[in-house]
Amino acid sequence: MRLTFADPEYLWLMLLIPAAIAWYVYRLRKHHATLQVSSIKAFSQQSPGWRLYGRYILFGMRLMTAVFFILALARPQTNMSRQDISVEGIDIMLATDISRTMLAEDLKPNRLEAAKQVAIDFIKSRPDDRIGLVVFSGESFTQCPLTTDHAKLINLFDDIRFGIIDDGTAIGDGLATAVSRLKESKAISKVIILLTDGINNTGSLDPQSAAEIASIYGIRIYTIGAGTMGFAPIPVSTPFGIQYIQEQVEIDEVLMKKISAMTNGKYFRATNTRKLEEIYKEIDRLEKSKIDVTEFKRKKEEFLIFALIGLILLGIEILLKNTILRTIP
């Protein structure tokens, strides 16, 4: 349980307290009643009575009254919270195709950039999971191992682009690299999200064999085919600048569905950026069912006790001022 203030701006009024003390000291030094006597010998043996200090007590009580009233205005609250969180750790490897055809602009601004942005949003929505990144085209490598440092992962995701490795579509190698990153994981749920826009045409391992290995290690694979139906514009560098050619979209959907079925996953087809966003949201929902969070919080207003203490101090001050500490003007 801890104390917080709902309207903390009123606490600035506390600055008036030292100002009031300074003003009080100034007045004590400047305002003295004078009495002319022939000799002070009769008073030399007398000690100041306790009433002399009574005026300080009254001033102190007035300050304390002001302090408690200011605290009441700031609305003090106690927070009582109970949080029971049960999280089944999920490890997710993103296997992303970065081949030349990922530059096609049927998804905006192009397939690769759309895949990056949607995946980054997905990463931000899953702060409790370890997530890693594998990229592949003619070969594959791990861009980021499993990590909970999602800021670092997002930076590395931003850095991927076409041309950093040889061109091609080695889906089997990409899957195998992702599997190698997950096979030693102790997480209850292990997932690969494979995104590609082509047909496996190179690599040392065929995709189906990689899926069989994933199945052995209990890894679920969601496959996403990215690309419109028919033809898509792909930019090509020429001596006259960037030209666009219409290239037929070829995705091996039969293989993608088979890979997902072998590992209890699911196949999706993203024909535009909005569809790709919906796919990642569906995967997010499918895997979030494994996270169970119970949280209970309660705030209690505590200004009344502070206001009552201020009123009691004010009453005591008035009582003393008009009885035993009464002064003659």
C-alpha cells in the first residue's frame, strides 16, 4: 500500500509555509512593546514563564493546520493492488523472405517494407514473449536470436533489406535456421511465423524436411504467402533509371498449407497490406490465449483524515488563544 495524490498541483502551496515563517520572524524583530521603568533589578532574578513561549506554540499549530489542509486539497489516496500474473512463455521466430520479388509493390509501399512494419507492430504488442528474427533469400542467417529486448530487435528488423545476401528463395534453409534457434527452448509454446512470396528454388534443405524437424521439436509454424493474385509490378534498375515489370505472383500454397498442417499451424494469404495486418492480429489472438493475467487494483480517498486533523489543530489553537494563552492587545 502506498500514498499518492490525485491533485498534486496543490502541493505547490507548501511553498507558502517557509514564507510565513520568514514573515513571522521578521514581525517578531520589528514589533516590540516598550515599557519604561527606573530599574530592571526587580526583574533580573525572574525567569521567562512558559506563557512567553506559548505564542510560538500557537504559530506552530497554525502552520501545521495549513499543512494538513493543503494535503487534504491534494487528495491523498492509498493504492491497494494485487496482481497475480501467470504467463506461459512463448518463443517466436520470425522467418522473413528478403528476395528480390519482395520489392513488388502490390503491397504498399512494397512487400518487404509492409512485412517489416506489420511485424514490428506485432512485436510491440507482445512484450512478454521472446522473439527472434531469421531472414532468407538465396541463403539464410539469424538477424536476431530470441530476445526480450524488443527495442534492439526492432532496430535490427529495420536494417534488413534486399541485397544483403544472395538472391533466391531458400524456404527450407530459412525454416531450418529458425528451428535451430527454437529447438533448445524450454518455453511451453514455440512458434515460427514464415513469410514468403515465392517458391523454394534453392538451398540445402527442402521445406518439408525442415517442417518435419520442427514437428519433432513441437514447434508450430504459421505460414504467410504475401502477394496479390495474378501479376505484380516489380522495380528493376536500368540504364534509364527504375523501370517496372509485371511479374506473375507464384506462391507454393500447397507446400505452405502442408507445412502448417504438419506442425498444427495455419496458412494465410496476404493479398494486400490490410490483409497482412489482419493476419498478424489473428496470430496474435491465437497465441495470446496462453497468457493469463489477473490484476486487481483499488484506490481509497484519504483526504478526510487530513482535513479532520487540520480542523482539530485549528480548534485547539482557537481554544488556547482564548483561554490560557490569551494575550492583551
